[in-house]
Amino acid sequence: MKERSILAGMSLLFLGPSYAQHTENQDAENMNNTAKTAHYTFELSDQVTRKKVTFKNRYGITLTGDLYGPKNYHNQPLPALAISGPFGAVKEQSSGLYANQMAARGFMALAFDPSYTGESGGEPRNVASPDINTEDFSAAVDFLGLQENVNRNRIGIIGICGFGGFALNATAIDKRVKAVATTSMYDMSRVMANGYNDATTLEQRTQLLTQLGEQRWKDAEAGTFQPGPRLNAEKLEGTEPQFVKDYFDYYRTPRGFHDRSLNSTGSWNATNALSFMNMPLLTYIKEIAPRPVLIIAGENAHSRYFSEDAFERASEPKELFIIPDAVHVDLYDKVDVIPFDKLESFFQEQLK
């Protein structure tokens, strides 16, 4: 049980309604997205422009993003990137930082909030979906391909953390995407279905699904959705595993805190794991080929096995790029660790 609670705190796995300890006031605060401040966790490059945009996915949900572009744009159609993640983060955090960096390198880059989170639409709030979040990437490609300053035949995707799995899934089905890269990838369907390091037994999985079914009755009776465990505690006890401390150091400190981010202030709904538990995201990863895949992970990342296993399952052309000494969250915001030169050369070559 202790291991499961730790995993919930990592924002990796929902463990069941019995672990939820949220008040109605906290839930209401999390849902008040429009009242949150608009600060960014990084500085905008003086070589880059940024503007807020909205677009709809094919489920009719309005997504909100920031479109970054190079200031030295000279009216030629540019290659473009759709960027999102980590799972439970917002565009003012890692995805915006990536978009800022890639725009400075000559790309149009769209960082967006996924459905049901951040400034994007969708009700109820604070829920994720293997289908809809995959579609969010394709909707971002729709938007980019309609921009006059974008070459719609030169569009790629970057997925960070849990959105690495969505990025690979979207690329497999959306043949308009010419190349895909992931950093600190998590396969959210795998970890929710099987637990961290696939440690969940069939008995535990059955028990969890039973709990989730009971929670659905409670939600239906209440006419609302019970929140799950808070994703990152307000303070640490000091005995947590290092990766939990790493998450805290990003999401709960000025380094990466944002009050619209579930990972900073809130939680997913208690039944969030249901659709992930029998809809594997990487089923068709081989169908990305012959388009190229770049998978980037930290040498010391607790999540490294997701990247290595995805690499093994993918078909050529593919590359696994391991960053020496790096941990999972180093690839969220450490510009001296994230291999932006590698990302630039990869996309410049593959989005010709």
C-alpha cells in the first residue's frame, strides 16, 4: 500500500477512491482555471514571439495553446512542431519552454494545454483519456497546417513525459506527422494498467477495478466527480524515494510551480485510470515507420525503462538517445541538459 501511495504522489497511477483525501474547497479551487495567474516558469527568448491561440479537436473541445515563432521570420513557410506534456502539466511549464527553445532555432512551435486541463475546455475538469489526448495532438497538427507561415508537409511532434506515449500513438495514426521525438517518456496506459515496473498482480488489478466501479456509483449518486490523491504533497517527510523528491523540486517550488498545473496544486479525478487500463497506447507503434522516431531519456531516470521498451518495439528508423547522469525531471526544464541541439538537427533533417 505504501508503494502505491508513493506512485500516486508521482502523478503516475491512480490507486482507488479509498486514498482520496481532498476537501470540496480544494476541488473547487482546482476547477477555477480561468482565475489562475498567467505566469510562465521560463523567460521568453528575445529571438522569439509568442501569442495565445485556440483551436478545436474533433470532439468539439476547444484547446488553448501558445504559438511560438522566430522573430527573424521572413515570410517563408517554416517547419512546425506540436508540443505537450508532462502529464498533469500546463503550457506555461515544460512544453512552453521546449517551444520557446525550438522557435529560437527556426521552428514554429505550438505548446498546448490538453483537453480538460489548464486553459483548455472540456467537462468535467481534471480528467485524461488515451483517445482524446491522442486526438489533441492531431488537432494541434490541424491548427499548424492552416497557418500561412507553416509548411504543412513539415510538421513534427514532441511529447514530454506522459505525453510521450500520446505523441507516439498520434504519430502512428496520423500520417501527416513526419517525425516524432519524446523526452522522459511515460507510457501512461501501461503504468496505470500494470503499475510501476509492471509490479501489479492480477488480484491487485481486479481489486482496483472493483474500487473504481464502486466509485462510479458514488459519483453517479453525487452528480459530481471525486478527486483522487493529490499529485505532489505540500511538503516532504524526507524519507521519500529520490524521484519523488525530484518531482517535488520541480512542481512544488518556484522552479516549476504553476497554479493551473495539476501536478503543482491538484489531482486527477478518482476514476481517471479507467480508460487507460484496457487501451494500450503503443499497440501500433511499429506503424510510425518509415517516419523517424527519436526517444530521449536520462541515464538515471526512474522512467528510463519506458523509453527503452518503446525503442525496442518501434521499427526503423529510430534512435535512443541517453543523457549521461540525467534524471527524469532534468528533461523538464534544464536547458543545459535537454539536448536541444540534437532535437534541432533531428527535426531539421527529418522535416525537409
